[in-house]
Amino acid sequence: MSQFGTEFCDHFAIAQFDGKAWQPAEIKALEPLSIHPAAHVLHYASTCFEGFKAYRWADGKARVYRLYDHIARMQKSAASLKLPVPDTELLANMVLDLVRRQVEDIPQPPSSLYLRPTLIGTLENIGAAASPSTVATLFVLASPVGDYFAGGARPLKLLVEDQRSRSTEQLGSTKTGGNYAAALGPTLAAKAEFGVDQVLFCPNGDVQETGAANFLLINDDEIITKPLDTTFLHGMTRDSILTLAKDLGYRINERSFTVAELLEWVKTYEAALSGTAACLTPVGTLVHKGQEIPVRDGKAGPSVEKLRTALQSIQYGEAPDTHGWLTEV
């Protein structure tokens, strides 16, 4: 399979907000978008998106994972950017109609169909830096994908960045492209200098998240992770893992913690990144002040594996969906 996110289905869904109302959506052959060079998104970054997956089960039908939760998060992102907020049923039907159209393109688990709804401001006004885009385009891409990390879920190496933030305080929980752009430079620099996979942002020593995933510490009976606030993304995979962990008897400890505490706890705790693309991926090594610090023995641990398997078993149709997370297409 091609590199994650580079292969696309031959159709996409698209709808327009004309300044007053959302117009009916269409499923069209995939083609380049045509937007004016003065479009608000090109100058003032008025854009947000979501990412989630559909799985094709043995019965040949597709199931979309946490569709309505992702729509709700996109609506919050749109509202925070003062973009027209997509109607729930409009966006849900765009996704479901597209998956229905492309169901034969969904690879078998553990592969899936990655879905990317995107909202962009298209107001033609380069003087609108202090005002929102009143017109917008909403579209949904579909991409057959395998593993996000080349070579599968191997233990990752993270640089502990104990000064800089991934995003701004007010936009950290908004899923907007600017957050990922802000993390790109530090991440590429860290990869070049230290050979790491990602940067764990810990502004002023407060452990937060990486450029594209939430961070968790896990032992045999407890999960420690930062409590939700506006500085970082409220991940659906994070929420799913915490919910399933409760079902399995883990104690959930949502608390702020410092880099000093982190470096002490990784002697006995497993560490993992959670995200739609990465699922739950083990962390084997931290790099701090030029020193490599193993997480436990540096290998993937049993709790991360157990929790990842619990989540994927639901997504693949191998375990019951007791939380109502799947929408059948």
C-alpha cells in the first residue's frame, strides 16, 4: 500500500455555504478545487478538518468509527475560527454517501478507509484579516490506508521539548492546519539532530502532546494523562482508550505533570501516543537534554498492546461495540 495519505478514492463529497445556508452536497469525481487567489483561507488560515476511519468487516459492510463525535468536534473547530458551522446531518450524509460509493475500495483490517472532512473559508477579500469568511466550502476526501508509521507499531523515540508549545493557548484544541504547521519546524529539526520520530511538547516543563498525537503513561492498573484544556487536541482515540481502560479496571488519572515527574515515571510506566492515524503506539525512548532515556526496557509493553487490541477488536468487528461508536453504512 502507498504511503499513508497519498492514495485517494476516485470520488469526493462537496458542499458550499453561500453566506446564508448550506447548499445540497454532491458526490463528484475527484478533481482539483477552483478557488479565487483572494480566498480567505489562503491569507488568513480559515480552515479546519477532521480525520477518522471506516472499516470493512467480513460481512462486506462498512462501519464508520465515532462519526458523530468527530462531526461535533469539527463544529467546535469551525465555531472557534468563526467559519460557517456544518450541519450535522449534512456532513454525516456526505461521509456516509461517500463511503457507500467507495466501499469496494476499503482494504481489509488492519487497513481501513481514512476520511478527511475539510472546511475552508472562501470569501474573496484580502482585507478581511479582522473579519471572518462568510462563505465556505466543505469537502470530504477518502483515502485507503495501512499503518501510519512505516514498519508498524514499533516503539517510537521522542524528543522532550521543555520550553516551546505546539500551538497557542486559545487554538490548541481546534483541529486547524496552523497547529500542524507550527509543530513542523521543531519536529523536522529534532529528527535531523536527534533521530527522533516526534517531539513531545512540554511548554515550561508541563507535559502536553506531540505534533499529531496525545500522550499517555500506562502501568498495570493506571493511566496518567493531561486533563483536557484549550491548549491541546481532545483526541477521540484518547477518549476511546480511557473509556476502554475503565472497562478493563484501569484507574484513570487525568492530571498535569512535569518533565521531572515524567522522567521518573518512565522507569516503571509504559508510554504511548494515541491518535486516529497512529491508534495506540508505544514509546520506547525519550531524548532530554541530549541524553537518551529508555521507557522501561525500551520495548513495547503489555498494557499498550492490550489496550490497542481492545480498541481495534471493536473497530474490526471482533468484539461488541458496547459504547455505540460505530455507524453502519
